[in-house]
Amino acid sequence: MTTATPSPRATLRPADRIFSGATVIAGSLILVALAAVAIFLLAQSIPALVVDPAELKGSPSSFWAYVAPLAFGTVWAAFLALLMALPVSIGIALFISHYAPRRVAQGLGYIIDLLAAVPSVVFGLWGIKILAPAVTPLYDWLVTNAGWIPLFAPPVSGTGRTILTVAIVLAVMIIPIITAVTREVFLQTPRLHEEAALALGATRWEMIQVAVLPFGRPGMISAAMLGLGRALGETMVVAMVLSPATLITFVLTSSQNPSTIAGNIALNFPEAHGVGVNALIATGLILFAITLLINSIARVVINRRKAFSGAN
């Protein structure tokens, strides 16, 4: 009886060792940078967490009372933006990948990629000079005719600088990001799956429902999280467009709107001193935690369908 002899282990060439070591170092740098940011935020936040609340801006009852409206405004504005941007982005991506002629698809793809590179300050200028005055009559009509709905309760803002305006601008900003990612995911759908659905008599829309969307669902979630992360951390649009106040409210058309963490830091950091700086950094730590939590949840959802993902 003969026993199989194990094959000798392949010897790595010097170039392979160098490349392997470089990739390990590059991957480790990400973890080091993330840990360094977390340690910095935590260390600088401690003075604000233990200080007398009377020393904080607005003299809240506690630090958590100070940060709660900011955290709410951050999540609320980003949620509204994602709610508006996601259906539009998926529709544009499907049109480019499965409906538009090749030349039209190439042109639209180029425009989408170009929009993703526009600086946020340009969107802020558009929001405050063009969008806000344009939507003011719409807000008046909503409050007059649908004021019984809590989201449109009076009084109405006379300038249009509301949380809904900010959400619209944020939605326009994140549409190119979500569209670009979902378009690439839809294009990776196995051709055999599409042809099999069409061969069984499915229409193009039915083929998209049974083949393209199920395959691209994890990629759509990833794209939505990328867009949501951009909306959560956006600074200039919020600082330029919104008329902020320290409160928690779901009203979309009022002149009293909750601010966001990023916008509050941008507006107050230049004049902050002492423990005020630590308080702003502490709010940054809360934003860091919110972003990490949302992305972790998204990653768990994606991993449940890892085998069908076109974006992993």
C-alpha cells in the first residue's frame, strides 16, 4: 500500500513577498487610522462629558440634552434625503443599464459621474439662491391645504430654508453616488439569468424583477449606505441652507428646524474655546458612532445574501 506524498510548498518569489507585505501594511493602515480617529475623539470628548452643563452652549441640563437635537437632525435629514434619492437612483441606473441605447447610456453615465464630483458648496449655493425661493410657494400650499398632517403643521417658513429643502439638496447630491454604484451592479447581472427569464416568456420588466433586482439587492444596499454616509456627514449644505434651532421636531416646512452635528460644528467651531471645543468634538464622536452603527447594520444585511452580491 502506497501513501501519497504531500506536494512541496511553492516558494514565493521576492516580488511576491514584497507585494504580499505591501498589501498587509496597506490594509493595516486602515485599521490604525480608524483606531487613531476613535482614540482622538474619545480623549477629547471626556472633558465635555464630565463638565458642568451650565458651561455648554445654551446651558442644557446635560451633554446628552445638548447633543440629542443635533443627532436627531442629522439622522432625520439624511433619512429624508435617502428616501427621495434611492428610488430615483435605482430608476436611472436601470434605464442606463437595460433600456437606454448605448450612446445615450454612455452620455448619461458620464453626466452622472460628473455630478458626483461637483463640490458641496456649489449645491449649497444652488439650494439657498434657487431652490429655497422656488419651493416657498409649495410650502405655503402644503401648510394651507395639508396643515392637519403633523409634517406640515403651521407656521410656514417664509424663506424656504427648512429641513425639507436641505433634504432635497442632499438627495440631489447623493443621487449620482447611488446611481453610479447600482448601475455597475446591474451590469454585472449574469447574462444567462436574463436570457433564461426572457426565454421563459418574461417581459423586460419581469426579467428585471426576477433576475436583475434580486442579484443587485446587496449592491443597492451598499450604494444606499454610501449615499447615506455622505448625507450624514455633509457640512456646507446644512450650514448654508438651514436656519437651525435647538429642538426636536418632525415638521418639514417650519422656520424652526433641528440642526445637524456636522453643520453645528462648522458654524460654531471658529468661535469655540475651552470646553466648547471639547463639546463639539464630543458631538463628532456621536456622529462617528452613528455612522459606524449604520454601516455595520448594512454590512450584516449584505452578508446574509453574500452569495448573490455583485458588489462584495
